[in-house]
Amino acid sequence: MQEIEVKEGGSVLASGATCDLGNVTVGERATRTITVTNKGESALLVSGIDLDREGEISRVNVPALPRSLAPGE
Amino acid sequence: MKFTPAAGADRSAKLTIESDDLKHPTVDITLSGRGIEAVKPPPPPRRITAVGAKIAVDHTAAALVARSDGTLWYRQSRSVYQQVHGLSEVEAVAATTKPNAPGNRVYVITNDGSLWGLDSIVSIVARREKVLDGVIDVSAGWDHALALKEDGRVFALATTSLGSAAVKGIRTPGSTSA
């Protein structure tokens, strides 16, 4: 089975980890880029990237899914 | 991810990455952040730079206060202070004490050395008349005022029956204070 690596700003996020978006002044906006990499040796199909609730925290620039990631991609 | 918080408590959401090819078909990451209120800059200091007093037409006492931001404020009896609009950069204030208009005048010096006579301060909008330039101090009595100019001359100010100022220079030895 395949492995993926999830990174935010150079830090690897394991499943169950928390990504701190920090303190943001009301009226302003912060963005974070989360990168998913296929660390396996064969193609991996990412079927979904979801937030359990979208509101003040929301997704932007999410690639069309499902999407196949080649090894190392 | 985009985080646009409203005011209030911490915010969080769970990000799930799904793939049937994984050992564990989902990877769950909690995103958290806090919305904080912008820090408001402190208000400018409102130090009092000059005070004056006058007797209003109804014979009640009134206080005049010039603040460090150059505004002039007026308080009659026990009412709250109200700003006298139409004036700025006030540095000194003095008022004649004669209760009945039109001999009831407030004089202010603005930071360019101009001396102004105000006739209608009760309406909180000053009807002002420029009286002198180059004034560094002013003092007022019953129905007259004395203005000291930067060259050391003192001018006497009195109001006519119409309220406008009559100005007369006084011979003074050197830099006599007003």
C-alpha cells in the first residue's frame, strides 16, 4: 500500500496532527499551503480533500479530484 | 487553506485527505486558528493647555478649555463640555466677564499668533473676527482685554455697542506683560 507525505510550510503533518493557522486579526486573512506528496513506488489516486465544515476556514486552489499522483509527485 | 476569522473563540476544522490506495484510507489533520481584535491605537493626548472663564448672558458661569490638540471646549454650569466648532490650533483663551452681550467676548490666540474675537460661543459655533497678528498672550477683564504682541507692544481691546472690537495700541516700556 502507498504512503503519502503531507507538509505545511516545510513541516510534515502526520495523521492526527494539528496545523496552527495562528492569530489572525479580524478583517484580515491568512493562507497556508498544504502539500500532498506520493511517497510510494506506484501511482496513488487521491479521491478527496475535505473539510468537515467550511466557513472561516476554507479551501482555496484545490486541484480537481480524483487526481492520480505519480511516485514522488 | 484560507483563514478569515470573525471575532470570538478559537476556530478549528478537520482536513481529510482520502485515497483507497493508502494503508489508512484517510489522513486527518486539524486546522486551528484564532481571530483577534485589531489593537486600536491610543487616543491622542488631550492635555489642557489653557483655561478661561466667562459669565454667560444669563449670569451663569462658564469654563473654557483649550486642549493640546488645538480644540476649544465650553462648559456652562453643570453641563458637559462641548466643542466650539470653527476653531482649531487654539493656544490661549481669555474672556471678558461682562454678562450682557455684546460686550461679552472670548479671545483666543491660535498657533500662528493670530488673536480672534468670538461673539457667539453659546451656539457652539464661533463667529470669529481676526483682531491682531503676532500676539503671544491675552488677558481679559470686565469688558476689555489686553493683548501682548511679540514685539513687546500691548494693545487694549474693547467692544463697541455692536460687539466688534476696537483696538488701540498702548505705549509700553519694553516687554510689559499683558
